[in-house]
Amino acid sequence: MAELVRVGLGAGTASAIAGDRGQNKQLCLVFGMQPAVGTVVHDPSALASIQEHLRRAPAPIGFDREEQLPGVFKRYGISPSVYTVINVEQIAARMQQASDEWERRSEGKKES
């Protein structure tokens, strides 16, 4: 969550994204998008509302390898104008390492 706040997300949004990441190794946070070429927009005001919402709370899309992104975007029928890739696996490993270190230090203090 702290990493997401550092990239400019609000704490509530970051918490929701961190808690809903699933088993994917990476997340793509879509901040802005247009419908894919050839997509028919039946309600332009709904599209405008979605685009406005994404600026405040990006849509998290899970995936495992960056090579998958074009297919993911196609599956969702979007053409992102702004997105960020978050390496969840790397952040989780770093957080686990910090937790393990904290536990080792805490155990050392108890033995003293």
C-alpha cells in the first residue's frame, strides 16, 4: 500500500488496490483510456464519467508478464492513454524481507 501512495494514490484507493490484487505478479493501473478502435459507444456521458473516475481511482488489472498487456487491453476493449505497471511480486518480496528482519530484531530484544 505504501508503494502505491508514493506514486500519488490516496490511502483509501491504495488500500483497496493492495487488498484486491489477486495472485498476479504485476498490476497495471489504468488512469485514462479510450474505447478500443471499432468499439461503439452507446452512452458518451457514461464513458466521460468512467474517464473522470479513473483519474482519481485507477482500474487495477492483474497480469503476470508485460508481453500480455496488449492482449489484456484487447480483452477489456480499451486503449489506455495513461497506465502504470506495478511489480507486485517484487514489492511483496521486499515487504516480506522487511517483516522477517523486524521479527529477527524483535526476537533478539526479547532474549536480552
